[in-house]
Amino acid sequence: MTGRVEGKVAFITGAARGQGRSHAIRLAEEGADIIAIDACERVGNGPVEPATEADLAETVRQVEALDRRIVATKADVRDFAQVKKAVDDGVAELGRLDIVSANAGISGTPQQTAEMSEEEWGVMLDVNLAGVWRTAKAAIPHLKAAGGGALVFTSSEAGLRGFQNVGHYVSAKHGVVGLMRTLALELAPHRIRVNAIMPTQVDTPMIMNDAIFELFSPDDPSKEAFTKVSQSMNALPIPWVEPVDISNALLFLASDEGRYITGVPLPVDAGAQLI
């Protein structure tokens, strides 16, 4: 099947690499034009090196190679004015907005919740929760103008249950689910559907780093040891999913195939919620 979002325009945050780039490419493969943003600089004190403007340019190259249009901007989801301008400018160039992927997020440094600084707590919630709200706030007027659309938030398995040493991340991802459910009710009269995707570990730089290896396997902080621990957390015999697995879920929720699905936290987690 092809052309599942033909003629539509999608706004994707955190699009320079990882899941965000995968989302841009997958939607472009199915006919969408793209509005893309990424901060392209370090946010917080997490262990992962930030995406760069060169990374964002590579996303642009890959989308354009699919013969789709893309408007890409360096913008930070902590700044509503930046997000709004990026969306407004993208819609002015591409003509409309139908799909929103609020994907941008950070992982932070793992530590006991009571030992976190106010700054660490605040930055995490500012990006991973308030950033989703700002994305929605900037996009909703355009979705209403289009007569409806789909908002899809990236939450996490950590939005369904607790995990030690990442209390700020868990709290933000739980908050995303609450925001999703509220907006699903508020926006239903406008034919705007709102859902969340709940991934398990995904093979991206946010997961594949030494800090995460140490968090999950402190006695042997290696990728090999992390692979075994991560696999034990999933019901299916795999240690993680690929970015395209999340992109395929986004595509389904954003397409007409998901036209009556709203208010749903959709696990793409290899059965992790069952463990």
C-alpha cells in the first residue's frame, strides 16, 4: 500500500535524527510533505551528544530524495515563539497542516529522584511535557483550519509504569498521556484525533549510550550486558525495536486507517507492559 498520507502535511519535532528522522522519511514515503524542527544543540546535561544542523540537513536530503517537499528549521520546543513561527512558516509554504508528531525529547542523567537538582527536573519537564503542549498549541489552529487532523505524541513505556533513577523522565511521560487524553476530548468536535505512542527501548542514540548501559546493567555496563537485560524486559524475544516500528505506528494513527482512533496510548513495546 502506498500513498496513505498523500497530499497531507506533517509537522515533526526532534526531526534531525533518530525517531524523528525516521518519522519524516516514513511519512514522506507515503506521500506527505514535512515541516521539521530540531533544537540542534545541547539541552540539559544528559549523556547523549545533541543532534546537529548537519543532521537536520541530512533529514532534508533524505526527504527530498523521495520527491517530497520539506521546510526544516532550527527551533527549540522550550520556546513557543520559535515553534509557532516554524509551524506558521511551514504552513504558509506548504499550504496546510494535517499531522503532528510531537516527538522531541531528552533522556537526562539517571539518578535517584530525591537527588536531582531543580534545574534537571525543570529542563526535563520543560522539554518532554511542556514541549509537547507547546507543539500542540502551535499546531491546533492549523489543524482546525484544515477541518481536522491527527496529533500523535511520543510517550514511552515509562508513561505506563515506574522506573527507578529516571523519575523526571517517568513523570513527564506519564504527563504526556494525561495531556493526550484531555486534548482528545477537547478537540474531538473539531475532528482532530489525539493519540500517544508508548515505545519500549528503541535503537537510537538516546538509548545506545554508556549511561543507559550502566543504568540497566550497573555490574557490567556494556552493550552486550544491556542487550540481555533489555530483552528480559520484553515479552517478545528482542532487546529493542527499530525507529521504523514507531514510524509505522505513527503512520497508522495519522492515516485514514486510524480515522476513528483517539485518546489511545498505543504500546509499541514487544509486550513490555506484560512483564
